[in-house]
Amino acid sequence: MAVKLSSSATAPERVRADLLAVGQFAGRKAGPGNALLAKGATALLDAVGFNGDLGETAIVPADGVAAKSIVVIGLGDKAKFDADSLRRAGAALARRARRSKSVATTLLDGLPRGVDPGDAAQAFAEGVILGGYQYLKFKSDAKRSTLTSIAVLGGSAKITSGLNEGATIAAAVCAARDLVNEPALGQSPAAFAAEVQRVARRSGLKATVYSGQQLERLRLNGTIMVGMGSTRSPRFVKLEYAPRGARTTVGFVGKGVVFDSGGLSLKPSSGMEQMKTDMAGAAAVLSAMSTLGALGVRTRVVGYLPLVENMPSGSAYRLGDVITYRNDKTVEAMNTDAEGRLILADALCLAAEDGVDAMIDLATLTGACMVALGNQIAGLMGNHNGWIDQVRGAADRAGEKVWPLPLPPEYRRLLDSEIADMKNVGGQYGGAITAGLFLQEFVGDVPWTHLDIAGPSRSDADNGISVKGGSGFGVRTLVELARSFSKPKRA
């Protein structure tokens, strides 16, 4: 059930709602709306151990207000309060209000100096919608949230605009989560491509789907080879957002392995359990691009989505097979479970040939990146320092955590092959880096960044804006990147 967010000029004490949400900072310091708390609220908050830590919640009786109850939301350290704090506070509110229908809140009233009202409203809306996300498609006893509306009290025009933008972006993240959570049986490469076409029609995008002999004519040989083992044939989708008067173009590349068994380099069962999520990069690109028209983005964006299923069979590609790419580089496949880079190479080649001003790829690429950075931070690599900084800045503003990793040239020798230009795996160590170095071989001189999202693409627990399952990581970063894109200067 969708939550409607709006602003209202109604006085807090007069608003009729199931819950009225107010805030307190850590250490029980007064926050927005504290004057509405009844005298007995302090003793009750003491009794339940409420301290105002970020994301804490406590229900107290309403006294002297029209709302049925008041929920106090912890806003954390007042000195560190920012838009992301409101994002997490919004998520906490959505969870606590799941059994209510209507909520009004003063949380955006009297923002601390330095916090932009529009940014705060956008973040709050994202938090509410993402924290309240539910994937109940296969639950026979689903307990759906009854929350339908949240009114931000005292909101300005800037806050109203921010709420609308945040709701648009969060809805796209939820769409990406739905795609990632969908079982692979119902999401073949053809079905994913069909979904891309449906989204494109609704969003004013142009989608072109390539299959069969079209893939052969385009020499998308990595996509063809990885898809050979499955009875569900591969697809390659090119997606375009082209606003009138656009002067710059950025390429978004998303890995779309709808299920990854490892191929003949078969994964163990435990390693295969969550491999329906191996298309999270493609889901992020599709969902991010679906928002661009509604948000009035002025930059042209082209998406490249190679879609395959990596399965073992008598027709699967083998260790030692060689792929020849569009740029005439040859690759010896020495591990069929390192398939993502093989299909991304096709997409990067096309993007470079199309003359994009810069490009970024998102991929659930390596377990090595998870070893290095854990499951909440994406690895950031690239060939252009200015473009890396631009991507990192967009991620920071969007509230998604990324961390730079190097691409040392001396590690390139680890990819040397006896019979081809290179192989698709390096040595025992530095797997995230050697994967990045592999991808770099296909971007030419175009400014490029790679986000290894293997860790944050999925959440193992309900925490902050995350809900167990697909996270939709990368959508917000891509949207912010498109909105703020500046053509990188080439050396």
C-alpha cells in the first residue's frame, strides 16, 4: 500500500491523526514538537529507557492535542544532525506506525542551521517509504502495513517539492527491490527485458532489445557465451533518456545475471541461495532511469543491460574457451563463475563506441569486495580521478556508502593468459581489484567508474532504511549523479 506524503498548515495540536510524531535528540534534548508532550511523558520515556538515539521510538499518551497518540522519534546527536538523520528517522517512523492509518509530524519544523529544507524533506520521504517497504507477493498470511498518509506540518513550498522528489526516488528503489526479490523462475532474461520495455513506456524512455542473431551481428560475444548454458536465451537491452537540448551524455551499465549457478565452475548450494540477486546492477539502472523524466533531469542518459542466466549444461561454455569482443580483445575464460565481467565487457565496449562523456557500471561482482568492505559499503574504482570524485560525491549526498579501491597497473599481469590477451580471473588475492582491471580494458579513454555492489545489494536485517532482502542500492546514487552530472575533463 502506497503512503501519501503531503505538507499541511494545520497547527500540530489541532491535526487529527492516529499518530503525531515529534522528535528528541540524543540525551533527551528537546527536538521539533517537544512542547506538545504532556507533563507525564517525561516519566514514561524514562521508564522505557528512551534516550533519543537515532531511530529510537516510543509511544506516549496524547494530552491537549487532537491526535490519538504521540510517537517520539530519536534524532541522534544534535551536532551531527543532517538530512541522512531524517532519512533514518523517517524509516523508524514508518515501522512504528505500521498499524496506524494516518500520521502527522513536526520533524521538519525548525531544522538546524545548515540543513536545507528541500534536501531534508527528500530524505525524510525516502526514509518513510523505504523503511515501510514490504515484499509480500508469496506470503499467504501477509500482514500489510495500514499506513496510508503522512502529513508534514508547517511545510513550505520547498518542503513540498522535496517530499515529491523523495517519494519518486524511493518508489524507484522499491521497484528495484521488487526485481531483486523476485524468484529467478519468474525472471528470465526475456521476462526482465519485457519489464524494461513496460517501464520505458511509462517513463518516456526508449528501449531496444537485442536477442538471437542480433546479438551475433553486434558481436556481443560475452553475453552470448555466458548465456549458452541456459535454455532461457540471453537478451541485451539499450535504454535511452534523451531530454530536449541535452548537451552531455552519461552511460549507466548494469550487470543482469538473473541467476548465477556458477556455470561449470558450479557454486556450492549455500553460495547459490541468493543468486537471484545477481541482477541487482541492472535493476538499479532501470529503476534510476525511470525517474529521470519526472525529476526533470537535463542530461542524456543511456543504459546498457546485458541479461543472462549462468547455468551448467552440455551447451555451457567451458574453462579455456576464448571470447573475442567488439574491440577485438580476446579473453580466455578460466572460471565460469566470473561471468559478470564477461557480459559487462560487451556493455562497456558499446558505451565507449557510442561516445558517452562518462560511464559507470554497477555489478554484484566479487565476494572479494565483501571481504574488504563488508556488506554495507560498495567498492569504487575507476580510471579518472575527477569522475571518481563526482561519483563519490553523488553517493555521499544520496546517503549510500562507497569507498575507493585502487587499480594498480602492476596487478594487470595477474590477468595474463597463455593463449589470449587476458583471462577472466587473477590470482588468489585482490579479486575485486583484478576484476576492476579486467573491466578497464574495455572502456577505451572514456572516464569510467565501477561500483562493486556485491555487499550492499542485499540486506540481512531490517536496519535503518534497509529491509531484509534486496536493497535497491545504487538507485539513489545514479539519480543524484544524473541530476548533478558535469562532463569530466579528459587528460
